[in-house]
Amino acid sequence: MSRVSSTTPPEGSIIPDRHPESPATGSELPSHFKHCFGCGDLHPTGLHLKARVGEGLTISAQFTVTENHQGAPGLAHGGLLSLAFDEALGKLMWLLRAPAVTARLETDFLAPVPIGTTLYISARIVGQQGRKVYSEAEGRIGGADGPIAVRAASLFVIVPMKHFLENAPAEYITAIKANPELLSFVDPEFNINP
């Protein structure tokens, strides 16, 4: 059985530079797909996670737990909390302007997150080795400086944009071709209209 690499940056990894054309500090990061369960505004029961660019290689994000997100009565489902962290950690890739996929996600649950609670997530890139990008995040309740309820660490792997394009429904490709700004996070040399 093969194992995916650890979420801990290996010896010799670097802290990458933020791409000079990454979104400006303080700006809100757009959804990569309006029907995404994690960050899409059009998903009726999704998390509707919102993220903002921080200093350096950081972002902050938040979402409010609703009755659609519960596992045990009145409490957020652990899998949905993991999804929120996957989404927030993935949004760090906007800072590198590189499409990537989740290879490994580790989530530690430290306190319950009740319905009606807003989870404040802070995420940062902590290393890179080749196509592998390592990141960490914390989720706090009761405010951005409140107690930590969830921690996560991840390994993302940078992939060519064709990975997403070859697996997307035809209507999504049509929408991208009509609105190339939907792909603003990819390398500026990338051309959706060959």
C-alpha cells in the first residue's frame, strides 16, 4: 500500500515567494466555482466560506454553521469542518497562482462547534518542495482571537490546469471560455481559448 506524504514539510523545503500577481492583501478571494459546496454562493446548503488575503502567505476565512451542517444534533459535523479547512487551505494557492489538489488533510477537533457559531480560520503556507505545498490552519470560535476549536494541516500538489478542465462538465467549460476571468488564479501565460 502506498502512502501519501506527511503534512510536515520535509528537510530542504522552502518558504515560497508570493506570486507578484497574486490578489492584493485585504482583498476577498472569489469562489473558484459558484456551485462549490465549500465556497460557492449558489449552493443552497453550502458553507458559503468567505476568505480574505492576509500578509505574506496567509489568508483568513470564516463561515457560520447552520442546521444544514450538523452531525450530532446542534453541532457541526466533523466532516463538514474538515471541508471548511480543505477549502481555506486550498485558497492559499491563490497566493502562488497555481492550481492544486488536496493530497492529504489532517484535522484535529479540540472543541465542539455549535449551530449558529462562526468559525474564524487563519491559514498559512509553511513550506514547499517541488510541486508539494504544505500548509496549516486554526479555527477559532467566539471571534478571530477566541479559543481554538479545530486545527488542520495539509499537503497540496500543484497540477496542470488540464486536470480540472478534463474533468469539468461541458457547460462549465463553456462558462469559462465565455468568462476567462474565472481562471484568474492560474499562470498568466495560461490560455483557455487555444
